[in-house]
Amino acid sequence: MTGETIWSSDPGSPVWAVTYSAAAIGGGVGVSLVGRGKEGVFGFDAASGAELWRILAPISTAVNASPIIQGDTVFLANVESHVCAVDLVTGAVEWSHLLYDLGYVDWALGIMATPALADGRLFVPTPREYLYAV
């Protein structure tokens, strides 16, 4: 290993927003987002960088928490308090759930921290003084 770049990808147009979440990799597929989701959440081949799928808003809206991969499923949580499970290979949404509805997007109350996955449950910390188990 030399530390040399193997590949790079530019999956979207330049946007003003930064991405806070780390990429996740599992089963040879990586999952990341660009511009806090403005260009979508996308799956890519970890070996080549080739884009495999892309999910746009509202699911991709400000995904600040890092994606979690378990088996062939990716779990995502966004600032609008949506959590969802996505097929790792196809990007198809398996399920989606709104944790709480403020009636508007209050970025200060959105999910920022990465959830934890254990015993078949997704534990989602929120700035609303609640910890949700889904």
C-alpha cells in the first residue's frame, strides 16, 4: 500500500453545503452523499468508484448521520427525522418511518448523530431529548 489515490469520483455539481457524514462500505458497495444530500445519497462500487444507484430528496435531505450497513441493507437518518432502510445493491427503499413531525424543518432539531444498530433495532439519538428504537 502506497497511499496513492486509486480512483476519485465527482457524483454531482458543486454545492455550497458540506457533507458531515462519513461514507459506509460493505459487501463491496460504498454509500455516501454529496452536499448534505442535495445531489442525493448514492451507492458506488468500492473497487472502481462507479455509481450503482442514487436516491434523491426527500430521503437524501441533509443526511448528517453516517449511513449504517448491515448485510444487504443500508440504514439512513435525515434532518427531517426520516429513518429508512435501503437495499444495498439496488438502492430500493425497503421501509421509511417519520420519527416526529414538527410541521416544518427545524434544522436544530434534526438528527445529527449516527444511529446504532443492535439486536434488530435501530437506535436513533435526537436533539429532542429522546432516543428512539425502531
